[in-house]
Amino acid sequence: MKPGLSLRVSQHLALTPQLQQSIRLLQLSTLELSQEVGQMLDENPFLEMAEEPAGREEFGLAQVDAPVREADQEAEFGPAFTMEYSSDGGGSSKDEEVTPLSASDGESWDGDGTVEIAADDGEWGGDAKAHGNNLGAEDEVDAGELARTQESLQSHLHAQALATRLGDADRVALRFLIESLNEDGYLEDPLESLAAGLGADDDEQMEQLLHHFTVALRILQGFDPVGVGAAGLAQCLTLQLNALARALAKGSAQLAVVAVAQRICAQPMGLLARRDVKRLVQLCDASDAAVREAIATIARLEPKPGRRFVNVERNIVIPDVLVIQSGKGSQIRFRAQINPEVMPRLRVHDIYANALKQHRGNGSDASNFSALQQRLQEARWFIKNIQQRFDTILRVSSAIVERQKGFFLHGVLAMRPLVLREIAEEVGLHESTISRVTTAKYMATPLGTFELKYFFGSALGTDAGANASSTAVRALVKQFIGAESSAKPLSDSQLSEMLKEQGIACARRTVAKYREGLKIAPASLRKAL
């Protein structure tokens, strides 16, 4: 191939570090933003929490990539400023593009004492939460941490094992089996597999291990909660039925029902899941009424014995946006505003900034001075990006409140169809930005707290020629199922016909998808026995 020169014109998008940070902050949840602010307070000495509300830093979205002016360069070391959110629009200021440095930059700088007010290092950033829970022996323990602390399944079983009389080998085997349980309380691996995993050298040693495991398993399956140590669901239910039978008095009528239930658990679990009464009557040699009563007894058992020991993390949703209602009657209005509790009040540390202003680095100090200058610029950009994040959230939330006014007045059945593109066109942002804003952001309304994505739904055609929101259709399906007869639950086809009677064209498959999204069982499983 003959070499040559050619000229080509092309366009490409370059994201500055500041714009990358702005995009990343926009998609963070409230908890993640709090952690990000805490990390920045730890790493950047020029950033601190403001004790009182302060003036808003002026900036504009269009000025993110604008070149810096000489006047702004001189103002870089001007008086310190603070930030607090307000709903009015800000002006614009242009700052030079810098690359954020690592946390280790500027560590050797300790100030030159040129300012009259000495900085108190114990105060700046004091409102920020630390990354870890570094509690000492004399520190107070958070009540929330104590509430989340609960006994594990293994600890509960080990406490019962201490009260048993076992040899050393059987006790070790019992402890090994307890530690091998999953969170539901099942022993998924067979005893042969567990013994082989311990590296038995010969058949005799393997046989001894299996003997100890068998003894330990029999003892384990007698512990509380009943059903623990089972290999699967069928054995778990059988263990509970056996314990129930032992607890009943001889000659009790309930014993016959438990016996039928035990025979049902010996059959394939799919028959029980489908409530195939006719097939179970044939396999268990019992009457129709006895099988139905036995199924009802099984339904009251615990399929997951370790459920109550699972340490479920309970996250409290803190809304990012508050919807305020004003006026009455025809004059009622709804207004969105940022929740002040989730908005960090940050400012540049004025003492450190003034000290850097008066200490112009020369010679060997030039590199340290440049690193600290970039740290100061990084702090200012972080404050601006935080402001921009809440500005964008408020603009999008206000547009959603305006579009979904019917929801706030009449409930979910009055929800309008809404897609990301409509809000993007209204606020002048890209659809991807709207998607970031509405993810993991919550709005507190007079009807409850909802994720911003909840207010978006596709359109379904109606006989009147208008469109109905899929969210409203889901609510209507839930309302129909809630009012159905437990003896004759509504099928998906019947629900589809009922929606058509309401003038909403919705296919059976669409109804099934909505029902599954609402975590509602099909009609065959909702039917009362």
C-alpha cells in the first residue's frame, strides 16, 4: 500500500473531569451522596461543612466547559464563599479547568500563620460522617446499630448444642453441620460430599466420618427451629409434621389430618404447589375433604426455618423532594421543593483559602503551591456540582408534579402516561440525564413516598381515543383482584375483559405481566381450598 497524507475532519466529545464528576453525582442516591461528601471532607482540607445557611454560589450549566478569564483567575484567591440551595436560578461564573488530584497531594503544607484567626482542625468537617464505625470502649453505641443486631441461626443452634451430651467427635461433627447450613436452615450438601471434603484417606475413615455426621444430623434436626437441617422443602415440612404429630394426643382427630399431610409431602412437590387435589386424592388414598384440610395444615408450616434469624437490612427512605400542597378547592396547587435534610451545606474553608492567597509559592514551594491551588479549585467545583445536582432534580420534579397533577388530586387511577422523552424536552435535558435523575431519588407526596420513576408509565389505548397510563392500569388490576371472591378468583382473561369494559384495551399477556409485577399469584393459587 502506497503511503500518503490525508486531511480528515471529525467531531468527538471530550468530558472534562468536572463534567464527569457532575454526571456521577447526579446518579448517586441520597445515601451514596452522603458518603461521597464525607469522603471529600476527609480528603480535601479546603472543604468544610457550613454551620449556618449561607449565600448561594453562582454558576451556570452552560459555563461548565467555558474557558477561564483573567479576571476570574485573579478572583481564584478571593474571599471564601459558602453554599446553600435555593430554588431561584443562579448566575454564571467561569473557572479554569483543572484535574482533581489524589488525596495525597499537598500533605506537606501546614500553613504559614499569616492570618489572625487560627484554624481549629477539630471543627471543620465535623458534621460529616466517618466512613467506618470506629467506636472505642468509652464511645456511645448507635441505637440503630443495636436494633439491627440480632442472633444468627448458627449462634442459636450452637447454644442448643452446648446442652447436649456428645462425644468429642460427634460434637465437632455437629458444629461442622451447623456451620454448613444456608441462611434458610437447609443442609444442601449431602453427608457424603461433606465427608469427602474433609479429605478422608481410606474407606474406613470415610465410614467413621459418615457415622459421626449421621448422629450429628439426627440431633441437629431435633433442634429449634423445627425443620432445620433438612435437605430440601419436602423433608423440612415432614420434620415439622412429625413434631406436630408427637405433640398431639393419641386419638386426636387432627392426627389423621397430619398423617394425610405426611403422605402429601412424600409426593412430588409440584402437585402441592399446583394444589392438584384430584391427583393427590389418588396418590394418598384419602378423601377430597381430608386432602384439602391437609393442604391447609401444610400451608401453616414454615418452609424456611432460618427466616426469622436472617438479619434483614432495613433502609429508611429519605425523600429528596417534598411536594407541598397549598390552596383549597379549585385553587389547590402542588409545588415541589428540595428536602433540606438531604442537602449538604458545604463551603470553602476561608482560613485555609486566605492563607493560600497570601502565600504565593516560589522556587521549591511552587509545586506544593500548585497542588494546593488545584485542591482549592477542586473544592469549588465539588460545591458547584452539588448545587447543579439539586437544581436538576428540582427542575425534573417540578415538571413531573405539573404533568401528574391528577395523581395528587385523585390517586393512582388518575395517573397520566408519561415517558422520559417528554420531561427531557420540557426541561431541555437529554433522556439519559432524566433517567439518572429519576433513579434512586424519592418524592414525598400527600399520598406517600414514591420513587421518581414511579410517575412514568407507557400508554395504553382506550375506546375514547385517549391513552391510559400503565401505572393506572396496574392499580386497576390490583383493585379488581382485591375485590374478587376467594372461592372464584379472577383469571387473567377475565381481568382483560373487565379492563375492556372500562374502555382499556389490554391483552391477557399484558395483564399477566402486570400481575406478576405486582407479585400477585395466578388464579389457581389464589383460590381458597
